[in-house]
Amino acid sequence: MKTKHRFNCTWFLIGGFLALTSVFWLVIGDRAQLAIADNLDLFQPQYEMLRRTHTFFAHGASVPFLHGITRDVLPSELSLTTLLYVFLPPLAAYLVNWTLKAVIAVIGFSLVYREFTLRGLLPGDHEGLALVCGLTYGLLPLFPNFGICFASIPLLLVWVMRLDLAQGRKKAACCLLLIFCYPFVSYFSYFGLFLIGYLFLAFLVVSVYRRRFDGRLFLAVLALSAGSAVFEYRLFGTMLFPESGSIRSSMVIAAMTPAQVFAQMKYAFLTGAAMHSQTLHRFVVLPVTAFFFLAVNLRSIFRKEPGRILREPLNGIFLLLVFNSAVYGAYYLAPFREAVGRLLPPLNGFQFNRTVFFNGFLWYGAFAIVLIRMAEYLEGHVIQRKGKRFYRRGSLAARFAAPALAAAALAVVLLAPLPYNDLYSSVKAGVKHLLGRGPEETLNYGEFYSTELFDRIRNDIGYQGEWCVAYGFYPAILEYNGFATLDGYLGFYSQEYKDAFRKGIAPALEMNEGSRQYFDSWGARCYVYSGVSPTVVEPVRHYPHGQEPIAIDPDAFRALDLTYVISRIELTNADECDLEPAGVYEDASSPYRVYVYRLK
């Protein structure tokens, strides 16, 4: 039976909130306090490099970092996120991406709610609760560059559900086309591979349950797999036809004891685990959902209704939550990881515990189901006494209980002081500025990249694309500002280049055991390390390093065509390292004092 949905005023409230945040981003501009780790130091400079070098759509091209890495290892142009950077300036693209992920999440939750009501799995007239849960999920401080990928997960669920009920070949073909195009808003190595696995598992379960081969779900698996190969053809080409071995082959994952593995599983279930997937569900979502989960199942047990347990959607969701968390922890158990690598060679060296990335959607989806069912019960329900049925209308307080819990979960997300909570960090910095309490110690977007300062440096030294390295700050800053760098941050480049670059920084690694282990066992941050400090790459206003020596092998760097060392530290041993000063630069718009050295 089809349920009619009235327009919900919650759409206006959410639209007003997102409009206000858009105005805030416009007003604050490059003073926005955006997360730096795995964000401004990684994807933002990559997109800007592609824009500067006009290589978004290029083939057989290289980009000017890591001594000319192939363009194919950078994000595909057949992606909604990437296309934002094609048509918009980098900061504008970032903030539009932030807003779009919230919009897509709200729309996704609305569509899933409507599909559930269509199947009689949820009562109607509670779309507002689904919308608020969708907004909360869309505002979670998750990995910014993949925000749309997180937010779009509900859309795939909707298209698969509609395919299952589609009447006629045209409607089914339309659903398959949407599933094929889904990778446009997703990313294969973080989400797509696991979504294909989940979809294949659903195909098996449904086929067994219906006692027949479910051809439509099987076609959905094929459509999603084919779409991933088409929309991310560069990634597939790099994985299937590598020109040389990558640093993935030399990455070392610390082995954990069974007790530590169990702690990781618990951590994943309670928090979302990695910095990239913090779900903030512990404070409201977890206790409310867990209580309802226990109540529903205990009632089914006491009433001796085992069929209800099997049909209860919350049970399936909790099973997936436990599975995803278990895989996250088990990944750190060496025998398990090695066994997976032997059984599935393509997963050897692949971080397959990213299953935890789906827990955010599962938690907030479960929370929405609980609130909707709670609201339906508290607002009014039928009770039976002595063979007679009565309608009991809930109290005013009871009718507002579910909306209050939804608002509380949203408040938790908005006020969470986490690295990727850009809105919270930017509002906090803006309030401090208005109150005259001085700027944040962490740099804002404009200060971090300091484009005016580096434009001056580039013009003054007559820069013509010579190879550089950064010292005392992120190579990303040079990359963003149009300098070609031998150093950089990337999780997939050749082992041959890692070995060549290591020769240049070998003196520092010999002096600093922590940096040696960090570089040799991982190597994604291909930086010039300090021999006297644990780290000198600190994006802070009051920089603690003034004068220090640099530990490099100048001959090894000459072999890589190095011309400039651009440093935030004044080098005390420049002459010993065959470096000659080429200028000291400052600018009123920047917190940096930059020392430029030329390799003799």
C-alpha cells in the first residue's frame, strides 16, 4: 500500500540552517578554521595542482610533486567532488562540498524513510525525524574530501530497494543505470569495494530466503562493479597495470595482541574508530538505540515470537555494526590479515578494515527508526483491555520526546570539538576574534597557504619550475602555491622513488629513530625530517623552532635535481650542506618567516 507524504516544515528549518551556514562561510572566507591533517596537507593542494597545470582531464601527464608523479594516482575527474574543484576556486569548492554532503544526507534519509513506509516497515507522518537524523549524519565531522561519499550511502540503498520492486523493464533499467552511476558520488577504495561486497551478500541472502536466483540483485552487483571501473578508470588502471612496485609493499602494520585487537573492536563500535570516521553516537544515539534494541528483542522472547526477532530491522543493523567493528579490530591481528591476503590476493596490503566507515550511517539510520517508532507510540496508540480496544493519546511531553532526542543528537555533533568539525572550529575562532581574545594558535585557511607571501617569493627568485623541498612546514603549502616539490604526501607512489628520496634524508633518519621507523614502515609522508627534533612540521602561529641545523645528503638530492630548500627555520649549517642563502621573506598577511636556500 502506497503511503502519501505531506510536505514537512522541517525542510524549511533545515534549509534555513544551511542557508545561514552558507552566509557564514561567505562572510568568514579564507579565515575559516579548517582541518589540516589529511585535508589541507593532502587533497586541497592536489586539486590546486591539477587546476594550475590543467591536468584534470589529461592523460599520460605528470604533476609537479614527488618528482613528477603520474596524474593517474590523483582523484578521478569523473567524480562530483573533483568536478567542484574544476569549476570553482579551491576554498569555494571545499565549502560547497561541505554543504552538499549535508543536503545529500538529508535527501537520502528522506528517500529511505519513504521506501520503508512504502513497505510497511515504518509508520507515516514522521518524516521530520528522519530529516533531522539525516542532517545530523550529514554534519558528522568525517573525512572532508570524502564527505559526499559518506553522505550518499543512503542513495544506493534507495536505488537497490526500488530496483527490487520496480514494475516493468524500463523502471528496472532506470534503477540499474542509477546504480551504475553511483560511483560518481563515491570512491572505490574507501567505499565501493565494500558496497559491492555488501550487495553481493544481500544477493545471496535474498536468493536463499526467496528460494530462487534473484537476477535483479545480481545485475545490481554487476552494475555497481562496472560503474566503479568506468568512473574510476585511473585507479583501476593503476591497480591492475602498475608500472612499478609501490610503497604499499613496504608498509609495516604493527601487530597487536588479542587483547589489543578486542580493544580496537570495542573502540570502533563505541566511537567509529579512526579520526576519519568519528560518529559521535555514544552520548545520545547509542543509549537510546541500545535500550530500544533490548526492549524489542526481550518482548519477542517473552512472547515466544522468534519470527519477530528475524524480521526486526534493528537486529540486522546491529549485526552489521558488530561485523564492521570486528573486521576493523581483526585487521590488526597479523595471522588474520595474512590469511585474508592469501585467500584474496587483491586485498594483500589493502586496508580492508574500512568497513567501519559505514557505521555512521548504520547508527543514525537505526536512531531514526527508533525515534519514528517511539513517536508513533508516544503520540497515541491503541490498547486493549477486557476485550475492548481504546485509543490512548500521549501527553504533550511524550509527543515531544522523540524530537527532543533528535535535537540533542544534532547538538552533540554541532558542538563536538573534533579536528574535522570545521563549522565548530570556525565559529569558535570567529567568536574569539569578536571578543578580542586573539587568534587561534592553529592557522586558518588563508594563513596556512599564505599565497601572497609565496607569490612574492616566486617572483623575487625568478622561479621557473625548479624542484624544491620544504623544511619546517608542509610541502602541501609549496604545491598549492605553484612550486614543484620532490617531497609530498601520498599513499601510493613508487618504492623506487621512496628509496631514492630516502638517500637524501638518510642523515636525519640515522639521528632520529622515531622518524626512521615512521618513514621506513609507512612512507606516505615523504618529507625532509629533522635530525634534532621529533617534528618541525607544525602549523602553529608561534613557531617554536628558530635556528636549527638540517640533516640532508646534498649529493643524493642533486641526483633528484633539487634546486631550492624553502624553510621556516633558519639553517645553522647551510654551508656544510652546500646550500647558499637566496632570501628571507615575510608578509603582513602571513605568520611565516621563510628562508630560501639554493643548492650549489
